[in-house]
Amino acid sequence: MIIITAPPERLTGEVTVPGDKSITHRAIMLGALARGVTEIRGFLGAEDCWSTVECLRALGVRVTLKGRRLFVEGKNKKLIKPAKELDAGNSGTTARLLLGILAGQDFQATLTGDLSLQKRPMKRVIEPLQQMGARFEGDAETLPVTITGGDLEPVNYQSPRASAQVKSAVLLAGLFADGTTVVEEPYRSRDHTELMLSRFGARIEVDGSRASVQGGTVLRSGQVRVPGDISAAAFLMVAAAIIPGSELLIKNVGINPTRSGIIDVLLEMGAAVELKEEKSWGKEPVADIMVKGNSGLKGVKISGEIIPRLIDEIPALAVAALVAEGETVISDASELRVKESDRISALAGELRKLGADLEENEDGMIIRGGPELKGADLDSCGDHRIAMALAVAGLVAQGETAVWGAEVINISFPGFMQSLRSLIMK
């Protein structure tokens, strides 16, 4: 449980956020498939990333942590049959991307996860991998699932949704196919996999929402520097934006344009957000983010092509909408219903306890800013992003707000509350 006792006067200071979770997962996986040792600087030591590490260790990969540097001894795409089930924990990224890698191995393996992950849809990944030649046992809908890989054929896959996890699974499987594997999406999803594949020497081409990879390439090990996670930074950004007088600098955050929708929306709402010290770490753009609080936020519409660029940040933006003038309408975001929780239902139910004026739709919600919020006992719903969103909402609610089950925040942002409390000026 975490408790917010009263609204702070303002937030002020400078912080860093943990390494990007998406980039960390991919660096570990491609390091495992490369030839030689890959050094990952700024490794995110969160539970989801440790799930990836432990699965790869079970597949014969030696992984060593020294300080904040992780060393992955690559197997040149030849993993070994695991002696037991592979447990992805709560991590959908681990599960879906690992299925793409396992599709290219000449052995059978069983992949499972915790009770929450076992409810999340896997068919969206399994179907294209079956088209490539991987064989599955189980209901081929959810975990646990048993996969037999090897002898893959390239595929030209038209994905019905913009999903970086689906795209990544197919591209990773494409590394093992004889020929060119293509994935086309209705909108462009986050492109960390494409950038990382290029960094490791894969022959990959990207044209808008179309990505293709040539099979048979030897991947090269090297050094990967992981920027701060914008999905983690989002909650601190919103906290500063909604409390007048705040001034927050978040150092070295990844601002990949396929992930930076939160910045665009906050600017549209009238928030004072500025990028400083822009640079590149490898192929990823990085900057310091300055946010100043004001009382002039306004409601906006969030839908369409921007949704894949901020799907994980919608819980944070919903909190910003609570104090914005007018309506904020979120739509085209039905993917939120199959995350670690049903985030639409969870947000609506918990924010109403604070006195929020909102209505839930099938693919989003309508939030009417303005009502005075009052502290309440809230439930994280077992979801790290819901827990952080509720903690931030507690900053603008009168009285005491308690968030139960907040330990799930460690899945993506260990030290979140310490960072938040370090910024509070009373």
C-alpha cells in the first residue's frame, strides 16, 4: 500500500527514471541470439525484465549483472531445449517476443506465465507463427502453450492491428526463415525492434508501417545504452503538469517518435513541456524533459493513429484529464482491455471513487474535468500502470488517498514512490 496524505504545494527538482523496458527486453533477446558478448548499460532491473533474463538462462544463455551493466553471452541463434517450463511472469513482451524466437529453434518448449498473463491473448502472435511453420499445442489462444519450432518459411503478414509485440515476434522468427519476412500494420507501432535489429547487423528495411527482415544473418554483439523509459516518465510528467508552480526536469529519457505521443497530447492540452539536450544513444533519440505546472489544461480528443504511440501512457493522461477544463475523449483504445488489467474498467471504477466525472466506453472513456476530488481507498487492480496513475491522482485529491496493492509498481518502475516523494515541496 502507498498513501498520499495531502496535495503538495508543488513538485520541483531533477530525477532520472529507470531504463526503457521495451528496449531492455529487446537488447537482452538479441544479445542472446548474437555472436559474442553484449553489454547492456542502464539495464532495467524490474520484474518483467528479470522474467526475460530467467527464460533465456533456461535456454542456455549466460547472463551476468555487474552494477547497472548486464552482460549477455550470445548463442549465435542456437539455444538449448529447456529442462522445465519457461515462466514469463507478468510480462507480455517476454511471452510474445520469446514465442517468435522459439519458433526458430529445433526443439519443443512450453511457455507459461502468472495468472494475469495467462488471461492475455496470444492468438495474435501464434497465428502468424503457425503460418511460418511453427507448431503449437494447447488452446493456441492463451498461455500455457507448447511450441515446436524449426524449418520456418518467410511470410508476408498483414497484421489486423498496430502491435509492436506481434510485429516483433514475426520479425524475430524471420531471422530463422529462408528468405524475406514482411509485416505490414494499419498504423506504425513502436519501432524499437527494427532499430535494435539494425544495431545488431540484421538486414532489415522499414517503409512507413511496413517492415521486412532477411533471414540467415549473423547478429553482431556490442554495447547497448538504454535510455530512460518514457512510459515511466509519463507519470511524473503528468504529476508536474497538473500541480501549478511545479518545475521538473527528467534526465535522459527516450523520445522515440513512435513512443512520444504523450508529449504531443500534453502540449495540446496546454501543458508546458520542453525538450532539452537532445541527442542519440545508438539509434534511439534521447532528451531531457522539462515540465512546468500550470492551471490552464484543457480537454482534448485522443484517438486514431496516435493511440499506438501512447497506449501505455493513457492511464497517466486520464489523470491529467481530471483537472483539465472541458471533456477529454479517449477512443480507439480497446487494446487497454487486454493489458495487465482491463485498464478502461479499472481506471473508470477507481477514479470514480475520488469523485471523477467520467463514462466508460467499449474502446475508451469520456472524462469531464473540474469536479473537486476527495481522497479514498483505491485498488491497483494488480496493474503497475493503474497503481502509478492512482498515486498521481491522489496528489490532486483533498484528504488522504491510499492505493492498495501498489507493490506491483516494481514490475516496471522500482523506486517510483521514492522519486515522487523526493520532488514534493510542502
